[in-house]
Amino acid sequence: MKVRKAVIPAAGLGTRVLPATKAMPKEMLPIVDKPAIQYIVEEAVRAGIEEILIITGRNKAIMEDHFDHAYELEAKLTGKPGKEKALEACLGIADLADIFFVRQKETLGLGHAISKARPFTADEPFVVLYGDDVIMGEDPVAGQLIRAYEEFGKAAVGIKEVSAEDIQKYSSMKVEHLRDNCYNITDMIEKPAPGQEFSMFSILGRCLLTPDIYEILEHTAPGAGGEIQLTDAMAELARKNGMTGVDFTGIRYDMGSKLGVMKAQVETALKHEEIGAAFQAYLKELAKTL
């Protein structure tokens, strides 16, 4: 079955980047001239996704506004000399894809958030793009997972090797190498204690799930942090059917951390067609004073 739908869980509180996120969702933090959530939506669209569900929470209506038309702004820009590119950019945001929103009324974990997508995805496979993670690259990670699903016929996750320190913050995969950058995953654990790791491979920001995940989520008990962990449900799916791990290409930025936000800002600014050269010159001069 063709993968047409994507789900972006974006209901988290962003506590690691306070006070910036006290009134503004972390998903709206700008990376040069676009908010983080737009980069994630654009990745999904480049991978061929047609419909997107964004799971939000209280005080996040600004995300809905961003992907809607802004008629007053568009009218102001229309016909103004030198504003053609700005108008095109604004109109393009509203036409990226069919985007829907649902609110997670209680922050009970990522697994609970994904369960809210069942009426949207129904019996279709779907990609999950974590709202914390912007991944830059020529080949969208969502597309890499879709190709793995089409080849191996199983749910798939985007994985990377991380440090022993970081593995305790994320998850650990039990893997068997298939070929190239693809692995068979037969088990996983969320936030493993030292000695519990299966490997240093962890899921980082992307997965492709099949509809049977919902029945598993129905009986998944709260896990790490007292929340319903999606990893716990995926572990059951992996033990039952196996999953495909894709050691993806692309640079990941953790937009839930201050350092991740700054890395995304600086590295994207250096490549930006309008300001890249000037920003590079500025950094070189700045480095001389440090």
C-alpha cells in the first residue's frame, strides 16, 4: 500500500529551551527565516506525502495560523515591487499539503499522542516525523523509510549510532545487519540503564508505522517517565513481526535543546542563498576576537 499520510507529534512543552518556549511552541522557533515545523512538513512533502496530521496542545494555535493563508499580509505584498519572492513564499506555505490538526489534551507520552492519529490514518501505513527533530539532507529521511517499507514490507525506523551517554536519553535497538545501511530490528528498549543496551543504535526522529501499532498502544502501560512510550509499543511490534532500521543520511538537529537550536541556526545560515557568504565572513571576523 502506498504511504500517503504523515503524523507530526508537536504537543510537547519544550521545557529544555525555556524561557523561549514559555509562550511560543518550540516547533515555531526560527531556523533563519522558517520555523522548525515548516522544515519537517517540507521533508514529508518531498517524500511524496499528501496528507499530514499535526498533533498539538494548548497554546499552539500559532502553528495552524502559519500553515493557513494570511489574506491581509498577502494583499499588502501583492503588486509591490521587490516583494514577489516574499509573496510567493507566503502563498507556498499554505499550499504545501493537506494539513490537519488535532489536540492532545493531556501530555501522556508520545505513544498516547500517536493513538490520537487513528481516525486520520485508519488502515494505512504512515510516517511519524517527531516535532523536535529537523533533519536536513538531499534525500528526505521520510522517503528513505518509505523505500525500506516498500522493499522489506515491515514498519521502519530511522536510526543512528549515538554515544553511551546519549543512548540512555533515547532508545537502544537490537539489530541484525541486512545490507548496506539497513538492519533487521527484533527488539528495543526506551532509555536503557547502563548495561541494558542492545546496541548503540537509537531511533532519532523518524519512523514508519503500520496500523497494527494502534492495537498494541491500547494495552501499552506507562513506561519511562510514567508516560505511554511509543518505543514500548514498537518493541512489541519488533518482537512480533520485526522492523527495519535505516541508518539514514542527513544531519539531525534536536530543536528541543539549546545547543541543537544554535547548531541548526548557524549551519543553515552558512548555506543560505541570501546571507550565507556575509554570515561566513562575520563568523571569521568574530573568531578572531575569541
